[in-house]
Amino acid sequence: MVLPRFEKLRNRRQREFESKLLTLATPKPKNRLLTFINAPFTLWFLSAVVLGFGSVYYTAYKQCIIDGTKLSEDYMLYRTEMVNRQISLAYVITSAKTLADIYRYRESIPDDVVKLKDKKLVEIVELLEQLSTRIEFVINQDAPDYIELKKNPNFNKFSLIIEASRYDDVTEKDLPALKRLADRAGRALIMQAFGGIHFVEPSCGPSTIWSILRGTVAPPIARAYSFYRSRQPAN
């Protein structure tokens, strides 16, 4: 018996409908990885890890800011005091009769110092060198006057004196040239210290914090900037 056309169409639609129901009723195979990730324990564990790392990171960041701020303040304090004493030392050199006079003043603590009264110049210089190991000098320019001073052939020996080097090879025969250089050095040192813009600030970016957490190296935790306006150096 031949079914009418509409009966064939109805049967076909019925089969399609039953096939869809069967598909929906058949459970789909589960993704084990997604099942594991979505498990309550896994979600709790991952949340605990994220929160724990965030807490450790924030603690390290906060301590870095504290340490970087203190480092910045100490560096500026020691730098300012060092240059003030170097300026005074330069003027002492101009009137010194012997190198012994210069060394005697350099090893003393001036009566008029306001800060770091328990530190000699050599101690201040050495402490600055230690602080500098944790500072990244982003901009480190010299004043125009100081650049000109450095061109003097006697500058290296003069710098050994004012930087309180323990290993200088200056002799009495160098004194006349040092006195002439010191006469110009006072203004150059003043401009080097106070003629530009100088500041240090904490530097605690993600790479710094990661290095701190790893504990393999002691990264810089501050950045220093020293720059000057361009101008013709003084004669």
C-alpha cells in the first residue's frame, strides 16, 4: 500500500523529531580537564594560590617602597653633606702651605657641620658608594662648570684629594697646581651640587619585586636623576 504524500512527510518529521530527542537524551562525554578545573576543591585551591601570591607580592612591594624611600633620603643627605665638605676643602687647598694641612683638615670633622657630625669625609664617601649599588642612575649629568674643570690635566689628582681617596699619589710638588685648580673648583662644585635638579625616588616595578622574591640578587630599589640646563661655562 502506497502511503499518501502527506503521510510520508509526517513520518519523516516524526523520525527527525525522535532523532533530536535521542541526541539530547544521550549524555555527552565530559572533558576531564574542565571537570577537574571546575571542581570545588580545585577552585578553592587556585583562589588560595592567587590570593597567597598577591599577599606576598604586596608585602614585598610595600617593603620595597619603605626601603627605597629611606635609601633615597639617605643618598641625598650624604651627597649634600659630601659636596658641602668638598667645597670647604677646596677653599682650604687654596691657602694650604703643605699637603699635611690639607690632609689634617680632610680627616677632621668641621665645627660648623649641621648633619652627620660623627662622620668624616672619607666615611661619607664610602657610605655613598655603598648606597649607590642599590640605585639606578637614569640621568647622571655634570654641571657645565664641572665639565670644564675635569678637562684640567691635574683634575685626577685633585679629585683624589676631595674624594678622600685612601690611595692617592699626590706629592708636595703637585701642591701649586692643585691650589690653582682649587681656586676654580669651589664654584664648579657649588654648581655641580646645587645648580641643577637632583632627586632620587623609589623604584619598585614588577621586575624589581620578582628579583626580591627570588632572592638571587639585590636589585636597585631607587632611581636617581641629575640634570642641568645647557649654558656656557663660567671662565
